[in-house]
Amino acid sequence: MLDLFPEAEKPIEIVPARKLAAKVAALYLAPSDHFETRPVDALRLGFDGISGDFHAGATRRSGGREPWYPRGTEIRNERQLSIAAADELAVVAERMGLVAIKPEWIGANLLIEGVPHLSMLPAGTLLFFKDGVTIKVDAQNGPCRIAGRSIAEHAGMADVEAGALLFPKAAKRLRGIVAWVEKAGMIKAGEEISVRVPEQWIYQS
């Protein structure tokens, strides 16, 4: 009988799951008509995302990130929350020749501290907030020219279009992550988070 699973010469390496401790450094909410956010003390999360936020909804319309669908196709909204880290934004700012980049300029909802290389958290990572909310990481948040233009305008860059084009290069794998709500509730600034990183491996056919 053919062995469909012969012992591999180079078995796939499994990186064990692990837990990290983190904290909510700041929270932000976007008005319903614009992606830029503003600081708030708390966020109410439902299964549609953040109540009243620009990216709230169980579904969303596809865009440039989903070229396999006609633009505007209704799909599941796995981008309910945008999460960023101050240390990564500082690197991006330096690369762009800026003093700082504020999270609200790029539409961040959560600023989290305590997680090294936040943008590299794998899909499936769970964030358990102390007061009961759980969110699940979907993917890295790819930097785009729209956010770049927002940065350039707020920072007063002389050439806004050049700044818009520079951001996607400067922020590659440093833009943070997007996530969706698995367990609803309220998140507060300063709240502790237990981050559970799942097992990881590199798929090889």
C-alpha cells in the first residue's frame, strides 16, 4: 500500500505556542465617515466590531487587498480593529524623516505595549483582555498610500504625494495588525492583555 505520509527527510519544524503579557497603551475610535481615529478612554466591542467605528460591520466591501474579487464585493469583515505599537511607529517615523507618527493618523484603534515585533504576530493569535474581551488576529495590516497621505498632511511634509508613496516602503511589516472580535465586551485604556501565540510552522508542499 502506498504510504501517503512517508517520513520526511527534512520534517517540518513546529514552533511551540507561547503566552505573552501586554497592556493597552491607548484606545482610538474613528468617526463613521472617516478612517482617522481620535483618542478615547474605552471601546465597546460587539461581534460587528467597535460600535460606531468607521470599520464596524460583520461584512465589508472588497478593495485592492482582494484582487481575486471584483472591487466592492461584499465579504466577511476580518478587519474590524487596527492594532499598532509605538516602537514600530517610531521606526517608521525615523525612516520617513519625521519626529513622530501618531496612531490616529493611520486609523489605529488600539496601541499595545509589551509585545516585541507586534506586526509579526501570526494569524490566529488570541488577545485576552483582563475584563473579558477576546479578539483574534487575522493578518498584518499592509501599509497603503491613503494612510501615507494622512501622515504627510498631519506632519506637514513639503511634498504630500512623496510622503504618501514613501509610507508603504517605510512601514512594510511595521504597520501593525488587523483583528476581529471573538468575544464581545468593553476594553479600557491601561487594561492588561494575555497574548496567546499559536503553534507556528512553514508550510512546504
